[in-house]
Amino acid sequence: MDAIAEQKSSLRTAALALRDAMPAAERQSAAEAIAARALPVEVTPGATVSGFMPMKTEINPLPLMRKLAEQGALLALPCIDKRGRPLIMRAWKFGDAFKAGQWGIREPVPEAPEVAPDIVLVPLAAFDRSGQRIGYGAGYYDMTIHALRARKKIVTIGMAFAAQEIPAVPATGRDEPLDFVLTEREIIDFR
């Protein structure tokens, strides 16, 4: 493991420990606070927003996704193809069936159409004020954002608890910066 990977691993472990220590009610309140605010970009009816299924103590994007769907957004969720490959974003709506993907993460069924989202809600372990994030280490979102940005203009919005902010993420050329981060306290614009 190189020095930056070691730094990221250490920062990830510390950030996840802080997140894990948050009471469940506080985590749910944070998700609802994010959903209660307007997004920092317009979501036109028919725009596709890819979200994610929360795992463990991760911020829950489902209240925000439900609100966006009620406002006319189409939804998508990520599916892991295989290690070293971008995520496949598949159309999904509340009530659709799931399959258990890698790590037991709920994913749309393989028959769901593949889509190229306009807005990508991004999970993260830690973030800084320059728009850099630390994910879970496999690089899926960096590869996916890179591939999507090569195809079209997209907006990337990280979702996190304010406690996950760190002074600086040790970034590499493979890391894709975010456009925004939403926390329970604020909307941070990196553009």
C-alpha cells in the first residue's frame, strides 16, 4: 500500500468510527434535514438522479430520493459490475424489486434498464472543503463519475454527516472531485 492509500485508510477508519458513534435518531434527523432543504441545483421533471442504498451507519438518501421522485425526477441506483469497473446505474423507483449485490447491498434487478444519470448522489466516508472525498477504497464512484463526465455534463452531490468533514483529503489524479456536499448543517458548493 502506498503512502496516500495508507493515509486514506487511516482517515477512513477515523471518520467511520465517528459516524458509527452517532445515535440512530441523530442520523435519521440528519437525513430528514437534508431532504427538507431545496437541492442546490434545479432538478427538472424527467431528470435522472442516481442515489444509493445506505449501508450500516451511512447517511440515508432515501428521504431525499423520495422527495425528488415526487417532484418528477426519475431515479436510479448503482449496481456493481465487477472490481475495477465503473458502477452500472439502473433505473429504479420506490416499490421495485431488489437483488442482493456485493456486500449485501440492495441493487435493482438485472432486467432494469441501464441509465446515465444527470445528478449523482455520492456516498462517502470523509470529505474536505475542496470537494475531495474518501470512499470505501475500491474506487467505484471515482471510475463511475469519470466515465459519466466523459459522456455528458453531470452534477455530483456527496451526502454526509457534518462530522465526516476532515481538514484535507490526500487526493490523487484518479480522484474525482464533487460539485457539492450536503450535510445536516449546510450545502457546500465546490464549483
